[in-house]
Amino acid sequence: MRRVVVTGLGALTPLGNTVKEYWEGLVQGRSGAGPITRFDASKYRTRFAAEVKGFDPENHMDRKEARKMDPYAQYAMVTAQDALLDAGLEEFKVNGERAGVIWGSGIGGLYTVYHEFKNFFEGDGVPKFNPFFVPKMISDIAAGYLSIRYGFRGPNYTTVSACASSNNAIIDAFNYIRWGVTDLFITGGSEAAVNEPGVAGFNAMKALSERNEDPATASRPFDLDRDGFVLGEGGAALILESLDHALARDARIYAEIAGVGLSADAHHITAPHPEGLGATLVMRNALRDANLSPSEIDYINVHGTSTPLGDLSEIKAIQNVFGEDAYRLNVSSTKSMTGHLLGAAGAAEAVACILAIVNNTVPPTINHFTDDPAFDPRINLTFNTPQGRTIRAALSNTFGFGGHNTSVIFKAYQA
Amino acid sequence: MSDIANKVRSIIVEKLGVDENEVTPEASFTNDLGADSLDTVELIMEFEKEFSLSIPDDQAENIQTVGQAITYLEANAK
């Protein structure tokens, strides 16, 4: 099978609207959370989120185009363009028949659904749905728009597996390239659910932190007082290429994808398996696929959403899989800074892992105040400050409601 | 120019993202102003909303230029 490398990155995150600002935010240990500005949240249990800031779609596309896209699709267009530019592909002639787009979004156009329904319920009962309602809402449309803009006529679709969505997208793109179906992909994911139903829906599940008095410290994975995740939004894009294709055009190579894993908990729609059964399996599957031993992984970017149960079961799984090596490697949850980007989390965290490898720096788990005795203190959770170390390979976990588990292993590129 | 004509022109500018000076009476939504079939449906709906009327489908099919829209609305808007 062919080797697959990462040659371009794009990011639009609560920490910054470019890859550079995102990485700076991660190593500075900044929080992207703050009071909700998207709507009046004064009656909501949670009144803060990790929003994308200062984003104006009309800086990136004309008004007519922007108006027809849900914010999640706008985020896709912007991050994909940044990644293509970063990969030097805007000037490079790509064979469109050998290039594809696989995008991830857990929810799709929730903003559009909400506003269209609201108009209908507030009206006289005569349906006056906008003709763009369906194409704005559906979660596959971002992949369609990207193919149209760039003329990529290879495989094209969106993966939907809740918070694992964009890892699934990366996994599929990786597979099609290594199997020889396609030479190049735009992949990644985006999500824009900081709106009335997004916040209220997760609130109703008691999934969100309600630390309204101090949003910046609310996402605190592995801390004794963690009380739920912080809703984030944004997107991230990766350009994946076969190694041959990248070398032939003399591309800069960030890292190589070593292997991927998939599994299901087969346990409960939203609760993680208490012993981390599915999480154990997915990491084992990824290591086997990558032909790497636990001793060769130096960093795990965990799903680590700052929920009481999820953080526990994931650490159990890491101990199951890595044994003594669990005490040697670094673990961190960048969601402590970005909040939880849902379907875009895998892509955003892939970018974090790749830059961690390139910079030999582990971004921290911020907001650690009180140890939780449930976690073995020998596990290095990279609390509060980044740590420098040589990172040969990094494993990125994302898990989604429904019990979907995904792992992607990135490794330092060596000719 | 009538109030109706001005409103029609500004709706077209807003929805199709075109320059005001392109919105001439002869301009066709699809051939000159870059509208696709969905844009055209949206325009008709916008006219219905703005002028509080309902445009039957068989008449909407005959509204293909800026001038046709203005003529129809001047005759039918309350």
C-alpha cells in the first residue's frame, strides 16, 4: 500500500482564525471560551462557549455565496482554502479526477434548520421555506461546494459520526489514497452549533459545563471539579497526498499518517463504556494498522472532553493498551483550550498532533487545579504548561455519541 | 421610478449579489444576472413577502426579467 503524508493545514478555531494563531494559542495555554455572543443566552443554563471570533464570511467569499451557506459550510470553505494555499496547491495543477474531498460534520446546518423552522412556526401556517433551506442544511453540502470550487472529481462525501466525524473523514481519505484510488484529498471537518438548539440540547443532557462565573477555566479535563464539556465551533482542514505525489511536486511534508483505527462501544447512545472497552479496541486497532508498538507512541491527544465519566474511561483504556508505556508518554486534552468542536474536533486535534510532531512540543491540558484521585498520578497529563520532547508518533482519539470510536496515528516523516 | 421598481431592484441586488447598474429592465435573472433555478424561486418568494401577495406558479414562470417583475408587481401589488 502507498504511504500517505500531510502537506497542508488550515484552521479556524476559538483560539485563532489561522493555523499559526491556533498553534500559538495551544502552546500559550490560552482558553478560547467566553460569554456567548451569537444569541441572547441569558435564560440558558450555560451562557458561555468557545466561539470563533472576528469571522466575516464576506472576507472570504462574495455575499451571494455566503448567504447560501450555513456557517458550518463557510468554515469548511475557508479552512480548505487555507490548507490548499499552505500546501502550495493553488498554483499547482491538480488532476481533478485523482483528487477528492471527504469532510466531517456531526450536525451540519443546525443554524439553518433552527431559523427556517422558527420562521415557519411564527408564520400563518403557509409554508414559505427558502429554496436554499435543504442545500444549506444538509451536512454533506460542504464537500459538494469544495468539489465545485476546486474541480476535484474523485470521491466526495461527508462522514457523520457525531464527535468522531472528522476523524472518520481523515481515515477514509487516508484509505483511498493508500489503496491507490485517489492521489490527493481535502479532508477535515467543521461545526457551527453555538446556537439556541445546540446549547439547549446539550444542556438538557447535562453534558455542558455550567461554570458560568468563569468560562475560561470551565473546560478542565481530568480535574476533580470538571463538570462537563465546553461547546466549541470552527473547522480544520488537511491536505493528504500519496507520498509519491507529494515528492513529485516537491511539496513540504508535515508528517505521515502511520495508521488508523475504528471501533464501536456497543454499549449506550451517549455514555462511554465504563471500562473503556471500545476505546481500548480502537487504539489497539490503530497500533496494529500502523505496525507500531506502544513504546513508539510519544503523545496521545485524547478525546478528553472534561466530562466526569468520559475522561475516566479513556484513561482506563490508555492503561489497558499501553501498560507501563502509559507512564512514559505524554497525554493532553487540547479541548481544555479550544472547547469541544464536536464533528470538527478530530480535524482540529489532528492539526495539533501534526504541529506537536513538527515542533517537538506537547500542548498542555490547561485548567488543572485539583488532582482527581481516580487518575494514576504516574500518567503525565501535561498539566498547565507545554512540554518539549521528541515526538516520533502521536495518536489522536475522538469518540462520538452513538459509541463511535476513532484513532489516527501521525508520525514524523522520514524519507 | 416607482417605489415598487426601487424595491424590486434592491431585492435583486441583495439576493443575487449584483451591481445596481446591472439591474436594467431588460436584464434576465438567469441569462444576465447569474441566477440559477433556486435563486429565481427565492426572488419570487421575496417579492411575495415584500409586497404581501401570492404569485401563482404559472405567472411566476413568466417573470424572467427585471422589467417583467416590475410590471407584474405594479399591476398586482396592493
